[in-house]
Amino acid sequence: MYRVAASHLTREGRWCVMGTYEILSLLFLGGSFLIALLTYIDRHNKK
């Protein structure tokens, strides 16, 4: 089971505090999804 550090649950205004690892992971995940989506659209349009 995963445990979340208490510092990540604190909120400052509307934004949650995120570490560098979480930010880079989200950016990498979003970029990978975008590349996969564009590849799918490109292959789907060629048929």
C-alpha cells in the first residue's frame, strides 16, 4: 500500500504542494499521451 507524505496534502490557496518528481512525472505522462494520440490520429487518417 502506498503512503502519501503529509506535506503533499497541505494546500496553499487553490494549489496543492507538489515535488519535482511529481511535476516531471505528470509532464512526461502528458507528453507520452500526446505523442500516442497524435500517432493514432495520423495512422487512422492514412487508411
